[in-house]
Amino acid sequence: FRLGASGEALPPAGIPAMQVVEISPADWLVGLVQGAVPQIPTTLLNSVIAVCKLSDDLYSDRETGVTVRSVSTSVGAMNVIF
């Protein structure tokens, strides 16, 4: 075995063992409530509002046609498709 800089044992190098995990409906609900729902505001801010602000900053001298509604519709459609 190997030791780290402070003398702790390091795990062996190599590919870890993989296994199939069964996910219960309760696990899906927890994942949805604790993982997916809190992600919505972050996604909205990063992929919609920031794009609109960037477009306005970069092309403030001309009309781009980029609106929060048009970007959010495009992002939403891509999320449904992919």
C-alpha cells in the first residue's frame, strides 16, 4: 500500500468494482425533490437570464431580438427533446 504526504494510507490504484443499484420509487422522489427542483433556479439564471444579459452587453448598439421568453422557450424545447 501507499502513503500520502501526511502518512495516511491511500486507496489502491485501479478501476473500482462496479455494481447495478436498484432505485426505489421513494429514492426517485427524494432525488426529484432534493436534486432536480432546486436546480431549476440555477438553470434559469445560467442559461436564460445570463444569455440575455450577455447579448445585451455585447450587442447593445443593435436590436438582437433576444428576449427572456425566446431564450427560455428555446432552452425548454431542447430540454424536452434531449
